[in-house]
Amino acid sequence: MYQVILYYNFQPIEDPERFCKAHKKFCKEIGLMGRIYISEEGLNGTAAGTDQQIEEYKNYVWSLPGFDDTEFKQEESDYIPFPRLTCKVREEIVALHVDDVNPENGGKYLEPEDWRRVMEQEDDYVMIDVRNNYESKIGHFEGAIQPDVENFYDFPQWLQEADIPKNKKVLMYCTGGIRCEKFSVLMKEEGWEDVNQLHGGILRYAHEQGGKHFKGKCFVFDDRLVVPVNPQDLSPIARCEITGKPADTYINCANMECNKLFVCSEEGARQMEGCCTEECRQSEYKRPFDPENAFRPFRKWYNYFGEEFKEREVSAAK
């Protein structure tokens, strides 16, 4: 069993190139795999390894000046969902493309239990899913607005057109929290006052509150692509783009010239040989499709959570 971590820290870095070089060297020495981005505004990453590798890496990050308060979301995986280590410098650790956005001026943190309490006891609020459309398509909180945007940097334009009353209480969430750190600043600067963000995002909420009031699954940016949030509700909310049947598994089109990420069931994938259209299926650039490997992660977590839920039902009936 391996550990997967997701983390970020908006801590100014004076020399990102030098910081990145040392960071990458350490990660290679311990054999860590994942994607880590560094900029003048801080550190953002998701990585995987053995228990020992992850503990060594967390201790390394905590030992860096200013990063001793870095929070890690952590979960288990039966394989390492990254093909390699990527550690590079970027302009922003999460790209909003808006100047002078200081997360220290962001919205109020709502801890998972407080977030759930607001959902269960209040009704006068607007909830915004601060993720891309392909993420919210397969899973979201009940009642959330799901902006039809393809990139995080599209959100400023969306906000200008959304017509959200500025006297409304705003709740916002994303996968791990980093996008809300910036978007909440933007909303406050644009005139919204009661802006709240889910501290730790969907993944922390799933761990602490069992995913209550979340429908579907959570998209993640590694080879797993989709992970369960609420083990008591595994029903897909999206549909296979080939068969039209309920599904929430993503694959990339087997046509290398297309490579479109789309929702596809195992039945649909076998039918189209991993392609999104008949045109792609006939392409000379179609790579071989192996459904056994393509859907292996989904089968494993579904079998695990499905059996766990059955056991809970039996226990509750006693």
C-alpha cells in the first residue's frame, strides 16, 4: 500500500530556481513520484510513495524556513498513480492570471464540520464549485453552482457574468483548497463581504465528514483520475459519452491526435476501443487500448468501498 499526498503553501520564495533544484534533488534521492510546482508565491504539489518516503518528504518540507505549517491531505492507494517525478518552476502555483492576489486577504475558513452544519441548518447562501467543468461534471456538493469553465483562469470572466448578489453569503470549495485561496480574494475585492471557503477542500471533508451531501466522485490530477468521496453513495451522476448510461470514469481518447478526456464506461470503452468517436477509432494514430489496465483502479476502489458499504448495511440492520 502506498500513500498519496496533496498540499500547498503560499509562502514567498526568493529564488524559485534554486529552491526547485534543491527540492528536486531531495525528491529523487528518496524516490518520490509526483508533480510539484514552485514559484515566488509558494509551493504546490501532489506526490506518492511508501510510508517512509512520504514521512521523509513531509519532514523535509516542514524543515524549510516558512513551511513548517504546511498541511498535507493524505490517502492510501494500492499503486503509485504517477509515471514520474516532475518538479518545476511556474509563474503561479495555481494560475488565475490576476496580479497581486494575496491569499492572506482571502475568505474565512470553514472547517469540515462547520461546512456541513451550514449546509444542514442554513439556506440563505450561494455555493460555488471552484473547479473546472470536467471536475464538477462527475461530482459536486448538493445545490452548488457549477461554472461551465475549462480552466481556473476563466473564473474572473465567469464572475463578471454570473450575477451573484453581493449581499449573499458565499460558500466555495475545490479539491484541496488552493483555488479557493485565490478566488475568495478576488470575490472580496469585487465587493462580496461574507466569503467562506471549505478548509482543506473536498478531500479533507471526505475524510472528516464521510462525504455527506456530496454527490458523485472527486476528480484528481493523477493516474487515478477519480476517487470516491461518500462511500454510502457511489452512484454515478454523469453519463458515458458512448453508451449514454450512468458512468463517472474518465479515460483519454486512444487516438493520439485527439487525446480528449471524456466520461466513458468500460462497456463504451470496449465498444469504441478507447476512442471518443468513430472517426478517432479509425485513425491511424490510435494507440492500443487495454481495458483491463485502463479500468483497474476504478474496479479496485469500487470493490473496496462497495464491500465496506455492504458491511455497514448489515451492521445497521442488526
